[in-house]
Amino acid sequence: MTTLLRTVDLRREFGELVAVDGVSLDIVHGEITCIIGPNGAGKTTFYDLLTGMVEPTSGEVWLRHDGELQEITGLPAHEIADRGLARSFQIIEIFERLTVRQNVQVACVARNDRTLDLTTWLDADEAINEQVDEILELTGLTHLAEKRCSTLSYGQQRNVEISLALAIESSVVLLDEPTAGLNPTDSAIVVDFVNELDERTDTTFVVTEHDMDVVFNIADRIVVLHDGRVIADGDPGTVRADETVTEAYLGGSSI
């Protein structure tokens, strides 16, 4: 399997607190990896390190770009995004007053290093429109294209946000608790969407998630963090049976 994202002994200290403690991982193409762990395990800081929002105390981050693994440790966040690593946050970040199509337009324009002015805001050129149509069709959002995002359900809004990462041609998308705050119906919409995109695109997803039903419905591989360290890494069945995981993550309750 092709490694798209690699960390080597990644560590981040905040004074005496070690938030991420020597994490070495390979994220491989086409495999949905779920990163789980209790609050304070280091998941958010790990994402911050990957995306350039926080610099590591030590260690390395590598991302495949232009066919080869390249070190991106310490690069600015926008440069890392330009190389194909995108992130969605727990709080949905889209333009709610724009339509789904307009949101995707903005992402496609950004991908092409272009800007929208007042004359092109609602009517981007033909090349951009073709790209927008491709993304909408690929993600199954064509039927929602002309709807203002503020009118969509939270699950649909989350799907639009994920689509924007595809529009900027991200090879790896980090999803930070994508079902947080969603009701069961919207949560199922997001799970189905990610599973479908995993099948239909070359994008590789990494997901942090607290809802274990979501994890076991979506993960090919589960990585468990505890106190900033990896304590388990394997397929869902192996991790479910791991007594160390059960004790550390759920205080002895079965997963």
C-alpha cells in the first residue's frame, strides 16, 4: 500500500505537559483510519501538528506530493493545504448564506489560484463551472446545488464541507469528529457519505470520533491514543478485543 502521510517520533510539549509523545504512523492510500482515545489523549494536537497549526517540539511529518514523500514539518498551514492535506473541524465551516454550488465555486477558484470579483461571483467561467459540476456529481450533491446552505440539515452541511476538501484536490482529508452534535439521522448521512466517497474517489480519510458506533461503521483501521502515545493500532476487530484499549479508553467497559 502507498503511504500518503507519515509521522516519525512526533512530539509536542506544552511546558511540562506532553500532548503528543513520540507518535509514528503511516497513513496509507484508500484506508479509512479512525483515531480514537479519551479526552486529553492528544488527538486534536496531533491534527494541529499534521496541518501546521502547531509546530512540533521534535519529530517529523511527511506528505506524498508530486509522487513522492516530502517533509512538511513546520510548513505554514496554507502550504500544507496546497500540497493536498485538508482538515474539517468539529464546527462546520462553510458559507451558510451561499448556495451549495457557490461554496464549491469558491473552493474550485481557490484551487486554480484565481479570485472572484463582483462580475464573476455568481457566474464563474466555463472551466470553473465544469469543475463545480464534476464535484457536485461526484459527491452526489447535484440535487442540492441551488439550495442555500443555511437551509440544509447539519448532516448535509457537513457533507458540503467535506466536498470542499475534494474540490481543492486534497489527497488526505482529516475529519475532526464529523458527527459531533448531530442527531442519529444526520450522523448516518455523514457516515454513508464518507463511506461512499471512500469507494468513489482517491481521497484518503482520517477520522477522529467519539461515537464508537460511527467508528466501527466506518473504519478499516483504528489507532488508539492515550496520554499522547499510540497504545493500539489495527483492524476494528483486533482493537475491540484489546484489553489495554478497553481499560484505557472505557475504564474497563467493553467496546
